[in-house]
Amino acid sequence: MAKLIIDQALSLINSGARVFVQGCGGVPQYLNRLLANRAGDLRRVEIISLNPLDDTFTNPELKDSFFMNSLFASSFVRSSIIQGSASYIPIFLNEMPRLFDENILPIDVALIHVSPPDKHGYCSLGISVEVTRAAIRNAKKVFAQINRNMPRVHGDTFVHMHDIDAYVEYDEPLIEFNHMKEITKIETAISKRVAELIEDQSTLQIGIGPIPDAILTNLNNHKDLSIATEMLSDNVIPLLEKGVITNRYKKFHPGKTTCTFILGTKKLYNFVDDNPNVFSLDVSVTNDPAQIRQNSRMCAINSALEIDLIGQICSDSLGTIQYSGVGGQMDFMRGAALSKHGKPIIILPSQTSKGVSRIVNTLKEGAAVTATRAHVHYVVTEYGTVNLFGKNYQQRAKALIEIAHPDHREELERAAYKRFKALY
């Protein structure tokens, strides 16, 4: 059957439609712009995306035409959520495909971004699989941007041209995310403490940001590490090239570096291109706690915005303001906790850049609890490492105060005595 030309295809999107847009670094920027050009003919088209990294559909001028329903509140969505022209769906990453597979959010059209087809007709979703596979198998129509800059990544990334209803060939640079910057003394101290927790033969899930990057640079003397993560960044490259990461002892996809999306610089995108060592898989696989727990010495390393004295973690909101999302933090924390010799690790500086303590008596009013007090084990600041597992309220408060910034310890102690009457 003849393919629709892209203009004909996009004209099939009507007001009130629900459109899935591939997210993270795989955003089909050109398709987004083409659809945005039709804004004058459209009203309240719902855009579903995971961590959208462009602002096409959150442009205030297009708020009557498009409503962003985000599965993760990136910096491009936050202000729109505050203004009410976008919203956030709280959900664990591993459960996101169910939204489409179980017809909870039926999809009219999926906009995807792929590499050119190989000799067998298969394109690759490249640097961003995440929930896109579920969208493709459930959408009524699939429209693709074929881009020669999209790497051909191995794993669960391949889409045959037969499954694409319309496409446009348009080459443009991929979204890059260069989060490398000068590491502060605080970040260095935290990264060294975390590196000390990681044993040889551990499997790592590690998040994004300067502290996770600094942790990776502190692992050069480790042996036989493995990667089973959701996001792959530039700083894994040196460890793979030096043989520090061998993936030898992981039980789930042994010998392979596994992730669900890849976000970094062109150097990283070139590295993963046709690299048989790197597998990108559906998020329901990479983030399944039952799979994660199979890896002994699983270390899940995630950041927090604040933690209260009983161990509740807020990682995705600033009071009532949605900052990011639940994401995969709980998927990996639970998987690591159930792993033999596993370590779920929460990292945070003891205070903000403005001198506000991140260890608090109670979370901010309206703050979302990302990880419950029962899920939290290791907590690391620049002042120390504590393990809350098995500790009661008083013991938790005492331990957390000991790794708080010295300027805030006295105030926290007073709050703890008032709340718990005594500290062990």
C-alpha cells in the first residue's frame, strides 16, 4: 500500500486527538514543527510524551491548540504546568507501557524519530526507546522522521517500514545534553562516599547530573562492574573502554550495557551507533524490579531534593511545583533493595545553594513523596553516609542529623526532640 505523504498524514490529526511524541533525545523535532504549523486549524490536541526536550507544544502562543500531558516534567514543561496549559501524570516508568497496552490512554497518532532503514527495511528508534514501542503497537497511525544522524542502536529498537504509515526524510542534529561542568567540592565529597559503597562486580543504575557523573569518574579502580540503567550518559564511555565495565556478572542480559534511553553529546551517539555491547530496551523491561533484583550487588543511585527526619524522600517537586517526575527511582530502589547484597542509595547535598537545609523535619507543604520511608536505605551527603534500613524514627532522625549541614543540626535536633521526645 502506498505511503501517505507527510502533509497528507498530518492533516489527519484533528482537534481533540491524542498524539504520542517520542521523548528524551529522540524528539522528532521536524515533525513537531510541521504539526505546530497547523496550530491555527487545531484545538486541544493532547500531546503525550516522556521527558519532552523541546518547547514546540508548550509555546504559550499555541496553548489553545495543544495541551501537553507529560509523563515526566522536563524543564520545557514546568512553567506550562504552573500556568495550567500542561499537566503531569504520576506513574512509575516500568508501568508506562500499560497506559497504551490497556487502552487507558488510546493513541490516535504516534510521531517517532528513526534511523534510515537497513537492507531488510528495519529502522532503529536509536537513542530513545522508553515507552515508544508501546505507542507504536497501539497507535492508529505511525508517522516517522527518518534522520541519518540517528544512530542504529541494538536491542528492542527496530521498527520495520511496513509499520510506518507515513514518513519524511529530514536530517538535523539530535538533541544533545552536555551536563559536564566543573565539579564542586561538595559534589566531589559525595561522589567519593558513594564510590566507597560500590563493590567490585556490582551492577549500577545511575541517574543524571554532576554528582552521578562524578561518581562514575571515581570508579576507575573498580573491577567487573555492570550497567543496567534507564539512562546512558557520556561518562560510561571511559569505563567501558578501560574495561572497568565488563557486564560479566550481571544476570539480566549478561555482557550487555542495558538502558532504555541515551542522552548526552554527539560523542556518545557515535559510540552507541551499531555497538553490539549496548542494548536499548523497552522501559517495562529495563525498569522491572523483578528483573533488576536478579543482579546481585545491584546499586541504584538516585538524587533527592529533600528528605525528612523519618526518611520520606521528595525528588520531583518543590512544594506544590512539579519539578520533574516519579521516573524510575522507585523501580530501581525496590529492585536494588531486593537484590542480593543490593544497595539503594539516595544522594543529596546537605543544603541548597541558598543555604536551606535539604534534611528537614517535615517536607515542604504540598511536596510529593517520591520514595516512602520504608523504601529508603542508604542516604549520602558530603558529611557522611547512613543506612536507615531497620532503624526506628528516633534512630533515623539522629542518623540524618549527623549528616546534615552543621549550620542546621541544632535546629533539627530541637525539632526531633519535640517530635519524638528522645533520640537514641
